[in-house]
Amino acid sequence: MALASVNSSYSGARWQQVPTQLSDAETARMAALFEERLNLPYSLCWHLASLGLNDETIADFLDPKLRTSLPDPYVMKDAEHAINLIKDIVKNKQPIGLFGDYDVDGACSAALFRLVLGAFGVPVWCHIPDRFKEGYGPNLEALKALKAQGAELILTVDCGITAHAPLAAAAEEGMSVIVIDHHKAGVVLPRAEAVINPNRIDDDSGLGHLCATAVCFLVLAGVVRVCRAQGITDQTGQLPDMMAVLDLVALATACDVVPLKGVNRAFVKQGLKVLGRRGNEGLRALMDIARLDQFPSMHTLGFVLGPRLNAGGRLGCSDLGVQILTNSDPDIADTLAMQIDRLNTDRRAEEAAVRIAAEQMAEEKLAAQPDLPVLVLARENWHEGVIGIVAGRLKDAYHRPVIIISFDAQGRGKGSARSVAGFSIGDQILAACELGHLKSGGGHDMAAGLSLDEAQLADFEMFLIDRARTVFSGVPNRVFRYCHSLSVAGCNSALVDGLDAVGPFGAGHAEPRFVITHCRLKNLRWMGKEKAHLSVLLDDGTASPLQAVSFGIAGTKLGQFLAKTPEPGPVRVLGRLQRDNWRGGGAVQFLIEDIAAS
């Protein structure tokens, strides 16, 4: 059922129904067919039909398998050459060096190589740079240290594509380096034995949506395939079990916010099954310390495991992620998990301090220029380890790209950017570098990092504002896209079970939002220590009132409206449905994201 769009809700947002790839009539016909064949609620079948799925493609979508969706690694430029180089290392049991990034994707990429190559009996030395002392990407001293340890071949994983100077110097020193990355590449590639990056300008593999860990998985799958063909095994005659490390690929795919399309759906769907078996001691320990006693989900990946694994890199203990992901001793894993959990608590405190200051600065800027299409916020001595998280929080709050920059006492700045759909921040950062507005930088469509001098700040900000104004018309405004309308009676456990079957949800496959029309708000009350959260019952007369919550809305435009008008009369409520684990059983609750007049 199509609903009339909402031009301005109580939060000031617009509501639009998700556009369908088929005509309305064909979407409805296909939804009815799915409802009959799949035994799913019609609203979810409409969601599947709106994606353009049909009776030939629906099975693979709902149950994606790696055996049918895993690409041949050789479709990526330089992959065959790199795979053969790594195979030779494995055959001769020579040491290999890894230089990774300090985020989840970098840690998982390095852990993959250490686990898989280590299973062959290959010595694997790993270096994760200190964010504050070394900065992002390969540096010559660290590469030389890996070489001094005996590494015959060095891999940079989740980094290296813009490291022209250090990699050129490494080549002059006689080092053999392979770059495995996924960040935006410039016209000129770094000097290396091979550069595997599906986002190379000359790469036509169509795999630019993969995170670095997924690219590493493909490379390692190619290595195992060649080893099998040539009879290269471990000491017991076995080959590494690539399926056993899919939990790491799923984790990185979720945390790097890459689109859940193609093989990425299979990586996450199958990886969650592997994670549920808790075979990786490090991930088991992290789930235990987070008191996670349910089957893992996308929430587990993105909001339980991801922030904890990131905490070490953010606060100067960059190698903790690789350590815990590759440790097989339960006692050591538990000890590392406790250390990581403490760091995550510290990270939240640092983040809160920067966020409060950045929000104040954003409000001042928008009060002076309400139509700013992008926010560039800079201050001395903001904690570099949390500026990326804060940029993401403010991007969500203000619905526009946000760049947070921290300068040191000498005016040297490091920044982190988060963007919105339609404005590739990675492309803009590369362009700013080429024009001299930045010292360095890179990233992908939704996130990027950069460095600059304080004297460059004004020109960089103006450059971004000008670029953003060519993309956004008028003041950026939040738009909620909903899937279908529901009654309170339709918000049941069958629908929640169906959502589990239709997922995973994430970038590129958003969790469906629903609209409950013509209902009333009852028993409205504010919860939490700061009274920041809302609890309310939704009543449309079709069933017993439905429990609903809205988190962190006190102080927002919607929260202020409800505080003044707790009984606004008939309204439309937009949000998502989930199990109410607090009440247990088959209870469900509605997560309110917005409310509009009925």
C-alpha cells in the first residue's frame, strides 16, 4: 500500500516510500507471488519485490552461498602474479611480513594472513602502526624492520595505495612488496611487485564494493587453490580451512560499511554462522565480556565487536586487535578481551568530550550559515583516536558530510571525514590533495582520512563547500525511506522472524522501515538516567497497544515536540521492528525514528 509522502514531520524530515525497480503493479504481483511461495508477511515480500528480485533470483538472495557467488580472484588486476609470489613463499616456508591498518578491517586483514599462512607453517611477522607516532599507512622504518626480521615478501593490507614515497624507498632498499587495498586509487600507482585493489582505475573486476579483508580472502583463496593443485600442504598433508575464517570477513564487511551486495551478502550470512560457533577464541572472549548470549547478528558485528576491536588502535595499543584475533589460548584471549574492554570504556569518555565540543562548534556554524552543505570542524588537541567516530555521529545528526580535524601545537592537522549518499568523500579528498589543499589523504565513498597544515584549512573548507553545493540543492534535509504501512496487529513475531530471513541489513540493503498510520500515543514516559529515551504505547485499535521506544531523542526537535505535546492526537509513526528481549517470549517492540501528523 503506497502512502502519501510526508514533506515535514515533527522532526522536520521528509518521508518517501522506497522507490521500486519495477512498476507498482508488477511489484505488487511479485510480492503476492513471494507471499504464497515463501510464507513471509506481505510487507516483507513487497520489500523483496521492490529490490527487483524475481522467482529466479530470490533463492540466492535469501540464502547466498559462497560456492555460487565467490569471484575468481584472478579477475582483479595483478592478483595472479601476487598469488604466485605468495605461493612460492608458502612452498619454501619463508617468512612473510605484514603491514596493516589499525582499524577493524586492517586487523582482520592481517589476522587472515597470519592464520591461513601460519597454518602452512609459514612464519608471519606483523606490524600495525601506532596511530599517533607513525600515522596511517606504510613507513620505511617499519618496512625495514620487517625485512630485518627475515621477511622475504611484505604485504601491505588495507593500506598502501597512496604510500608512494615509502614504497618507492622500500623498492630502492631491495624489498619486495605487494599492496592489497580497497581505498580510492589515484592515476599513478605506488611502486610494488603487485598492486591488488578493485578500486584501481584500470581494474574492471566490478569488486570495488569489497572491504580489504574480503580482498585478502580472495587472494588467500587463490593461494590455497594453487597450493592444492601443486600438492603444497601443511605438515599433516592438510590445507587451511578457508570457511573457518569467514567470521573475520563478515566482521570487517560490517564494520567498514561496504554495500551488502553480491558476495558481501554471502560473506556476512555465512560468516555469522561461523561466528555463532565461537571457534575464534578472541571473538569468543569479546562476546563473553560483552555478555552476548544470543546468536550473533549485524548488531553484534557493528556495535559489540567492532568498537572494541577499534579501541586499541584509537588509544595507542594498535596491535591488540591482531593479537586477540589470532590467539588460540582461551586464558590469554580472556586477558586481552578485558584489556580491550577497558580501552573501549576509555574511548567512550574521550569521544564524549570531543563530541560535545564539536556539536557546539557545529551549532555556531549553522546558526551563522544554515545552508552549509558540509561541516568542517577543527580544534587543537582533539583526541585523534576518536575524531572519526565523532564525525560519524555528527553526520547522522546533521545529515550532511562532516570532517573533524585535530591540530597539534605546531599546526599540523589530522582529520577524519564521514559522508552521506551521493557525495564520495574519498574522491573529494583525492581531488583536494591534487589541488594542494591537503598534504595527504584518501578513503572511500563514505569515509576518508586526511592530513593538512593549519594554513591550508580555509582553502580546504571552501573547496569542500563549493563541491558539496554542486551536489546538494538547498539546505540538507533528512529523508526517511519507508517500505510499507503496517497495523499494530501486523507488528508481530512472524514479521520479526521474517526480517531475520531477509537480512543481513546494512549499507546497500537497508533494514526496512515501516509506518503505522492513524495511531495514538499512550503512556508516554521518559527513561534513563538523563531521561533521554522515550517509552510509549502505540494504539490503532487493531490489537493490544504496541510497546515502542525511541532512544536519545530528548533535546532533538522531535523530543522537544513530544515533551510539549505528549498527546498530539492521531499520528503516523515511522520506524523499525525488533524483538523485545527485555520482556522475552514472542514480544516485539517498535523502534520509533520519526512521527508525523496523521
